[in-house]
Amino acid sequence: MNPPSGIRIEGVTHYFAKPGSKEYTPVLSDVSLEARAGQFLALVGPSGCGKTTLLNMIAGLVQPTHGKVYRGEELATRPDRDVAYMLARAALFPWRTAQKNVELGLELRGAPRQERADTAARLLELTGLKDFAKSYPSHLSQGMRQRVALARTFALKPKFVLMDEPFSALDAQTKLAHQEEFVRIWEQTRTTAVLVTHDLAEAILMADRVVVFSPRPGRIKADLEIQLPRPRDLETLRFDERYRDIHERMWMELKQDVDHA
Ligand SMILES: Nc1ncnc2c1ncn2[C@@H]1O[C@H](COP(=O)(O)OP(=O)(O)OP(=O)(O)O)[C@@H](O)[C@H]1O
Ligand SMILES: [Mg+2]
């Protein structure tokens, strides 16, 4: 397997052109950030502060107006197969079974049949979908479909996993199961992970470190290490003083902006 790589964001400032005018919207302001290889980073901040834009830069889909974004030693100037991107709504192919959906990326890479089947079987087992390998997406719940997408993501052994509010479409209980499941798989792979979320509890439960952004143009307001031991579970964490301190601190950082808006 590929060794993990880190992410380095150097002095990124970004503007988007306003449609139909010569004006520009400042979206990010002098953002510098370094995630070490294998680190799990969460980004939180008010709507419109540029979180998705920053994620798109790491994915190589958007180029910053100023500054640089590196994946490992390489400038992130284009998408790459080392990068997996997970969104809230899992896009599965309806005519392929769960197993065939998990195998898809490997198939595109030309992996041999047996290797594809073995990898898919292992990941379907890890995500609790072993008995649904032959089911089509229309016969799976939204939560199960999201788990198939999760299995498909890790089947490709990416160096980087980028997630934009991946659990926001799920009900509270399913969400919790998914968050814990994702962390379980991530712990086995130690892929460098970046999670964008509005859910503070989710950020603390999952990440090694949480970066809080100001309103647009987004700049870094706080950068907090989450030194809670793993495995973590929310039931226990809620009564942990350290959890409550971090939650409070994040909440205050975000609340200040609402108060001043
Ligand atoms: N392709 C684009 N062209 C022009 N403006 C854009 C484009 N993409 C995003 N924007 C603008 O950039 C700003 C930041 O958008 P972005 O999607 O990065 O915010 P966000 O922090 O992810 O917000 P949310 O939490 O609501 O998802 C917004 O004002 C948005 O309208
Ligand atoms: Mg967004």
C-alpha cells in the first residue's frame, strides 16, 4: 500500500467572480494549514466561509487565486486517483449490485477479478453489508447506500479522503453508526482525512484536530488538537470534561461571529 502523505496549504487567498459583473467575492483569506500524513482533520465554520472551496482545492478541482496547496510534495493542480471524495448523497450505479459498486474503481484500474472480489468482500464485511453484496441500490436503505459508498472509497486505498458533510443526510442513529464505522476503517488505513462538517460533536468524535473558520472570507480562527483517546464513543465522551471544554471553545468561536453578524 502507498505510504500516507500530508497536506500543506500555504497562504491561500481566493476570490470568485460574481456572475454577470466585474466584481469579485473574497472567499478565503490567507489560509495556511498543514495536516501531517495520516492525520484526521475537521473543518468547521459558518455557511459560505469557503470550506467546500478549500476541499475542492485539495482535490485539485479549484486553483487558489493566491497561495499554494500541496498533497504530499506535489502541487494539487489536478484531480488524482490518490484522492477520494465523499459527499452527502452516495452516487451508486443502480444497475450494479453493492459488491459491483464497491469493485467499480478497481475495475476501472484494471485490477484482476479475484483481487476485486476479495477487496470488496473484506470491505462489505467491515461495513456490515456482507449479506447484501448481491443487492441492488434500490433495495438498500439510504444509510446502507452510504456504507456501500464508504466501502467503495476505501477499496481504492486512497492516500487522501475528503468528505463534505458526508453524514448530513442521515438520521441521528444511523449517523452515529456511520461516524464510528468510518473511524474504525480509517484507523486501519490511516489515510489523511479532511472532514467538513457543521456538527461540532461529529468533529470532536472523529478528528485528531479541528480547525475553526471565520465567516467569509474564511480565515483560521482556532486550531484545536483533540487529544481524546481512541476508540471514542459519544455516550462516554459527553460526560468527559475535555470533550465539553473543546465543544464549548468551538461553540464560543462560532457564536462570536453570529453575535457580531
Ligand atoms: N464556482 C463558484 N463560483 C462563484 N462563487 C462560488 C463558487 N463556489 C462557491 N462560491 C461562493 O464562494 C463562497 C464560499 O462557498 P463554499 O461552498 O466554499 O462555502 P462553504 O463554507 O462550503 O459553505 P456551506 O457550509 O454552506 O457549505 C460562497 O459565497 C459561494 O457563493
Ligand atoms: Mg460547503
